[in-house]
Amino acid sequence: MNWWQESVVYQIYPRSFKDSNQDGIGDLQGIISKLDYLSYLGIDVIWLCPVYESPNEDNGYDISDYFSIMRDFGSMSDMEELIQKSKKHGISIVMDIVANHTSSEHRWFKEAQKSVDNPYRQYYVFKPNTGKIPSDLKSIFLGSAWSLDEQTNSYYLHLFAKSQPDLNWHYKPVRDELYQMINWWLDKGIQGFRFDVIDLVAKDLDQNKISDGPKLHDYIQELNLNCFKKHSILTVGETWGATTEKAKRYSNLDGSEFSMIFNFSHILLDQEPGKEKWDTVELDLVKLKKVFNDQQVDLYQKGWNSLFWNNHDLPRIVSRWGNDQEYREQSAKMLGTLLHFMQGTPYIYQGEELGMTNVKFESFSDYRDIETQNMIRDRRKKGLTDDQIMASIQKIGRDNARTPFPWNKSDFGGFSEVQPWINMNPNYSLINAQEQLGRVDSVLEYYRKLIWFRRVSNLKDIIRDGQFELMYSDHKDLFAYKRILGSMELKVYCNFHSHSIHLNEDVQTMKLILSNYDEIDSNHGLNLRPYEAIVLEGKGNDL
């Protein structure tokens, strides 16, 4: 067993977590000041979004120096203090590493621009200017993936923003530099890495193969051999194109690649087929159950799952697939229950444990995300109305996850004493940590229970190692499953919608483990109220 198989990870978006020096931007000292809160919650790993030196055009995912800390966040001594103080709280730090691309302000790219013969030229992907763009490849942030470098009259590749040129992983010195940097951070006491868009690093432009290039797994295994093998660390790859079958290879139990990956198959289910992320459809619960069943069953004893609803790129799950109005707390708890009793390592995104919701800013100018701003310009050109564009942003835009963490109901939510870099969600006076701390029926205290079950209780073995068996696979409103380990059995029932469900099940002999209502209704079967979640134990086990 690996330590991260019993861990719960908490993702921090530093710019929006806690501002310690009153400049409106969250920082490392702000995180340090909230370690007691994280310890109270019960998590034991922090995934820290990028804090490296960056011009910040894509909120830190455009790194200009891997060995320095962005001034907005503090200093290297602050980072070292965070590592040490987190360790005293029993919390490991997992850093976010962007290895597919750098900032155009990075020293390597500045050198590469000096001449076509510069030694750093091969660190990136350049094509000569023949009078037309090298290909019709599109940027993930919209527009062409090629931009002209006027200094050398050549095009360079950027799968994201113009300021994020792609590294050339096929050039071994690039990989060696990255391995050296990763080991430098590991020597500082980092306990792992989340690898941003790692499935794009082995692209084969000649074959028009962008993700899952033919050398991808060779490079990951080389990375593992040069960096991971020397340490007991958590590694997770961001792989938007992954399937469960691919996940087996990435997280193979021989330990040759990653600990796990982020498989987005479930998250993509409400995207209209063949369209952009902004074009959504209603979620089909039956399809969601199938995807989770595939992950849980097919990876069992063959790989390892990551469990997540939210991150810095995704909207708030309670607004996306729950009910963020009348049943906000019930649906937030239900969604947490559904995920945390599955096999895998759970990831909680900051504010998820409060049931934070999407934000509805009134003006396009209130949004800060580069992807969102590009989308506004693109969709206006395509003739969509501002109302249509705003509806998409409010539903699926990345800034939904990036509003500052509400610590209390004071001005600016206790996040800062001054106007934050992005506006607070207006509902922060109702949804904040102080209001929920110690309130026994709050979303926060419910998440503490979920974490306790996984990390401390006598049920942690069945949660970690038990087999998964889906129940009611065709039911359009109910997500229910069993976990089985030897003579032990858990049953998890989640009403995914806002109307009641009756099940002809006798559960009188089972032990109630957890419910998001005060008591369950098991008269004449099992009656599930809107967004109700129930966990029952079949073979008694003292907690």
C-alpha cells in the first residue's frame, strides 16, 4: 500500500485562498496562516497551483522561472516555511508543474528568439515562414496555435496562449533540464507533483497527433526513472483525453509511470458532442454511472483512481450538477458522499467543502480568465448575443472556481482587507467558513466526516480496498453502489435529483453510517428525499 492511497488532497488556488499582506492577492503566508483550518478539516496533502515566477497571463500556468517564486505570492523562504510548517501539521505539499510549455518570458525562449542557430532554438517548436501559417492547428484558447516570431521570421507553436510556447520534448536536453528542476524541488521536501496537460508533451506534428503521441509513455517512464523512483511521492497527470483503458497504463501498479491520472470522462458528459466546452447539454445520470462503474471496476487492482468533481478549470459542482438554491447544502453533501466512498484518492478543491457556488458577475469586464476573454471575442465574431455568451460563462467558465475563499462575512469575506484581484461571490456573507465551523449540519462539518471515514475510521480498509458493484444501473435519478471487502459490505444511495424516490428495499437490518438528512425514512422500504445521501453497513463493524 502507498501512503497516497489513504490520503485526501486539498487543492489550493493561491491567488484566491488568503491574502496576508493586503494587496488583494492570496499568497504563501496566507496559506501558512490557515494550516490549522486545513488540519481541522482533516486533509493530509495540499496540491498547490503554480507559484513560480510568471508574468501571470494565464494565472501562473505560464512559468518564466521554475526556480523562483512569483512576487505576488512571496519569496522562496516563504515557500520553504510552508513546506516545513505543513509537515508539522502532517500535511504534504504537492506542486503543480507545467512542463508542456513555458512563458515566452522564460530565459530559454528569449535565447531561442535571438537566432535560428541559437542552442536553445530546439527547446521549442519553430517552423520557417513560407508565407503561410504552418498548419491549421488551433489553440485550446481559440485562434491559431502558431504565432510569428518577427525576430527570426519563424512561426512557433503554442497550444495555449501566444505567451505560452510549447517545449520540444523530443529534444533530450529539454527533458534533462526538467528532470533536474523536478529533483531540485523534491530535495526541498516536496512530496509530489501534478503534471499539467502531460498527455500533450509527446505531440507528433507530422502525423497530426497532438495528445497521446507515440513517445508519450517512453517519456513518462524516463521521467519516473530520473525523478520519482528515488522518492515516495504522489504523482498525478492531467490527461483530458484519457479513458479507463489508458488510465491502466498511466497508473500501472508496477509504479513505472504516475501514481494516478485525472480522468475527465465523467466531467465531459455535459458537453455537447462535437462542440466546444461552452456548448453544454443536460447530464444523463445513466451515462455518468457507466463512466464511474468503468473506472471503479476496470482499474480495480490494476491501477488507481483520482476522485474529483472540481478544480481551478471547472465550474462549481453544486451549481453544475447539484441544486445551488433550495437544496444547496443537501446536494453538496450528496455529491461529496457519492465520491468519497469510492476507491481512489479524493481531491477537494478549495471551497467545495463549504458548498461554494458559481458566480454570476454582471459585466464581462469582471472576468479575469484569459480563456473566457478569448471566448467572448470569438463568440461575438460568430454572431452570438452577449446574453448567450454570458449564460455560457456563468455555467462553465473557469472564474466560477476562482473567486476568493470566503473566511467570514466581513468586508471581502476575510480574504483580504482590500478589493481582491477578482470580485468576491456576492453570496459570501451566507456561504463562508466561519458560519459553518462547528455547525453540526453544515457542509464543512459533513466533509470532515467524509474525510474521517476514509482516513481514520475502521471502514477505511473497505473504502480503500473494497470491490465496487453498481446498483440500479438504469435508474434515471438514483446513483447507488456497493463496496465489498470479505464479509464487510457498504451500500451508498444518492438521490441525484430534486424529487423523491421510493425503493422496495428492506434496510432495517443494516447499520446507518451516514446521512445528509437528520434521519432516514425506511418505513415500507427506503424513501429518498431530494438529493438525499445514505450510507449503510451490512455486516456490523465498530467505528
